[in-house]
Amino acid sequence: MRAVRWHLALPALLTAGLAFRAGGFFAGTTAMLAVALALALLVRVTVGRTPFAGWSPAVAVVAGALALLGVWTLLSSIWSDAPFRALSEFDRVLAYVLVLALMGSFATRAGDLDRVLRALGLVIWAVATAALLTRLAPDVFPAAAGKAPARLAFPVTYWNSLGVLCGVGLTFVLHCSAGARQGPAVRVLAAGAAPVLAASLYFTFSRGGIAAAALGCLAYVVLAHPRRLPIALLAAGVPTVVAVRTAYGAERLATKDFAAATADGHRVLMVVGACSVAAMALRALGVLVDRRLDAVTLPPRMRLAALGTLAGVVLAATVFAGVATALPERLEEQRAAFVRTGPINEAEDQRGRLGQVGANGRIEHWRVSLRAFADHPLVGTGAGTYRLEWERERETEFSVVDGHSLYFEVLGELGWPGLVAVALALLVPLVVAARRLGGAERHAHGAFLAAALALLVHAGVDWDWEMPAVFLWLPATAGVVCAARARDDRTERAGPGRLPRILAGLGCLVVALGPASLAISQRALDRATADFRAGDCAGAVDAALDSLEALRARPEPFELLGYCNLRAGRSGLALAAMRAARDRDPHDWQYAYGTAVAQAFAGEDPRASAARALQLNPLDARARELDAALRRGDPRRWPRIAANASIPYQ
């Protein structure tokens, strides 16, 4: 009797959990994810009967590339002088390599990839449903609107991330509705999921998410082209178009005041629900046609000729449409519009942004990374330092933390060795999947390849890598794709002896120590920050000290201690704490700024520190005001100037 293959549900379960924890973006969540995966791998290698049955050259290459990326990330703290930034970035890479190693440790059996994709499609549909309910029925399912209330972001907290997640989900449900290995119930339910995913995607108003959805579905059509595809597209396509058109027609739902339009929201919700039911009904009727399609067999030559004819028709139609519509001129216009460096116009009605093709400031973001790479092509500026580069080099006051491109940001932070490691880790699974497009599980591999292409293209224009809820499924599923094929249970090679298991288990424990320390430290720091903002410096100090006890390398607790000591009139202790924060991250303007404030209270000359803060962030109004006030003010007024300074603690 076969053992329960529990690991096949892991990518979906992790995606669901991370989606409802701000996408897994924050350091504490990422650290806990790495710890949980390290412990799961520990159990696997110590008690599993054949813990390395799935290990293959492809798994070894991908895991090795990610491991080298993690090591290079840690080493970058040497030249960035910011060890905590490197540790935080390392935890994310560690989580990706651990989930890949865990999934790749199981030998893959026929149908495993389909099971993983079905579970992922189900979970993404559930996330999209929860998101849609908060938009269309906020009186029943209220949720925090976030920084851009007009754009749907719950529960991931970032609209573009939710958009690309829905786009990936649409690719998966298309496969589940059309793939050859899907049962009738799966085909019917998958068709019903499409209107919900499309409506949720629309309300994110994410142009990149919509493009990723289109790319993923189109790539699946081209790569997999299952026989059931026309029936699946017809059954889900028409109701999906009706659902999106109805949502688009509800003008007030496209504004930040959507909560006041409950009647419109409830009406759209009913239409989307009806469209889901209609899609399932149509697909249920299509199941009868599927049997006839499955029975049709074409000789290889006829199949090749049919595909060639279809490709020729598509190419001819494309050329004709291009000539008829002056496509080259239009493309040039779109290119010129895209490379505009400024942000696109954000109107009250978010529907207007869907027709804009500007890069929304991303060109400038990428230029900062490329300048950093040009200055440091081998080592970069160090992991996690993009925000520091942006603050020093930016030409607008717009604040960003990440480079809005995995590839450019890695180039700027880790140089070409970092990009080579990322490319190797991401491309090898795609090559493996592409080689299997002619095999028995070509539809599942086509779906994986299509969704991966959509995600990786989108990762070039946004920070999907930093959102494990969006990205984790890729290395996890890549483990299944790259793992060795299972052999007969009677001939499956025996597991390793006791000593290798113990050593592997100890290795898992060792790699979990860093993320565990960060998670404990982050939890204490979150408590300290809440107390500080509530005016409770006594509680904030205790929690900050707990944070430092867990991880001495991080600067934020020292900064918080500095401001609390200033509130208590202990300027000497405040200055020592601020200097400790600055020493741990010397290129962050906030710590130079805090040092200047503490020096002013302690009777030292703060002008050099204030000038340093301004140098590190020239466009920040607080840095400019403090520097100007200290330069023109009498030394006797420095304490008063410092007392009136804004606190940039985040």
C-alpha cells in the first residue's frame, strides 16, 4: 500500500498561510517560514524510509544554485556593512532552497504534478474569493483597505501581487478544466473558478497582473494544447467575460469609496456567482463532448500538419492585423509611453489606469540598480541595500524599498554572480519541464511552464521574489518537476544509514538557528514598536532589549532605545544607542539622523551627522530641515531644534 503523499499539498498550504500574513513579505514571517521548512526537512531526513529517493542531478543543480545565492547573500554583509540586511534576505533564499529540497526529496510518481497544480488552483481560488468578498460585500466582510483603497489588495496587502497570483491561478484552473488527466468533477469546478479569479484580478487594477494572466493562459494554449481546450475555453470564457464586464460597469466600485456602494457590490457579487454556476453547468455539458474528443486519434504526421497550419494561420492573421492597423507605429508609440520615467496619472476612477502604458517610474528604479551594478559589477552593493541606493540616487520624492525587478535588483545588490545563481535556479526547472512536453504528462508540464513564464516575466517588473505567497509555489513545484522518477517499491533504493541521517538532521537544525533568532527578535521588536507608538517607553525599552538579546546585529532596537532615552532625558545613553544603530547600518540615513538629534541634546556638534543624513537621503524633507536648522542655528539652540525634529522611526 502506498504511503500518503502529504507533501503534494504543501505548496498550496504554504501559499494559503502566507497570503493571509501580508504575503510573507515581512522579515518575521519569512524567518518563521524558513524555520518551519527546516524542521520539516529534518523530520524527512531522519525518519523517512527513503529520504533522498527523489534526489536527481536537476534537483542538485537548482538547490546548489540557490544555496550559493544564499551564501553570497550572507557574504555581502562584509562589503555592505549591514549584516542584518543580509541575514533578512538570506532567510528568504533559505526558505526557497528548503522547500525545493523538501519537495525534491520525494521520488515523483505519475500524476503528482497534476495533484500539486490542482491544490494550488484551489487555494488561489480561495484567496481570490476572500479578496472579492471584501470588495463586493464590505458590510459583511470588512477588511483594511491599505495604502491604495481603490485597488484590491486583501489579503496579500499589495495589489500587484494579488493580481499576478490571480493570473497564475487562472492558468492553473484552465489546465484543471482542460487537461487530459483531470476527472469530470475537477473539470467542472475549475471552470467555475475562472469568473471569480478574473473578477478579483480586475479589481486589483494591476496592468502587470492582467498581462501575466494573458501570458500564462496563452502559453498554456501553445505549449499544452489539450484536446479538451476548446470546450474548456468556451465553458469558462463566456461567463468570465460577462462577470468582468459587469464589474467594469460598476463605476463606484473602482474608487476608494467602494464601501459606500454596497448595492452595486452585492449586484456584482450575484452576477459573478451566477457566472460561476453557469460556467460549471456549461462545462458539465462539455464533459459529454470530452469523451468524443478523447476518442479521436490523429497520426503524428496529421497532428504535425494541423499544428503547422494553425501556426501559419495565426502568423498570417498577425501580419495582416499589423499592416492594417499600422502596428509598427503603434508599437513605437507604446514604447515611448512605457519609458516615461514619471508615475502614471492616478485618477479617482481606477479604470482609467488600465489604458495607460507608462512604466510608472520603474525605469528610474531600474537605472538605480544598473548604476549600482556599473559601480560594483562583481559584488554589488550588498543584499537588502536597494532602498539605501534609491534614497541616495533618486530623482523624485517617491519612496520605495525594492527595485521592482528581481533581475536588476540582484544585479545591483549582488553583482553578476548573484544573477547567474538566480538564472540557473530558475531556468533549469523550465528546461526540464520543456523537455517533457512530449511525454505522457505534457499538459501538467505545460501548465507549470506557462505559469512559471508568466511569474518570471512579471518578476522582471515588480517585487514578486519578496512575496513568498506569490513566489514560493515555483521552487516548491520545481522540486516535483526536477525530482527523480519513482521506481517500483520493491526495487526502490534503500535509505541512508544512521550517521548520514544524523548529520543531515544536525545540518537542518544549524540552518534553522539564524531564522529562529530573527523571528524571536522581530516579534519582540514588533511589540516594542507598538509600545513606542502608544507612548509607553518603559514597555518599549524592555521589548527592544529582548529583541537585541535574540539578535544583537540589528540596528532598529538601538534606534528605538535612543529615542526612548531622549524622551527620558538620558542624552548620554541615547547617543550611545544611536551610535550603536549607526555602526550596524552605517549607510542608512535614519541612524545618522538619530545620531545628530542625540548629539544636539548631549552637547556635541551634530552638524556632521546631520549633513551625513542629508547626503544619504538628499530629497527627504526631514533631513533637509534638520540640516538647515542646525547649520544656521546658534549652538545654544541645538537642543531645541532637536526637540522639534521629526522622528523617522519606522
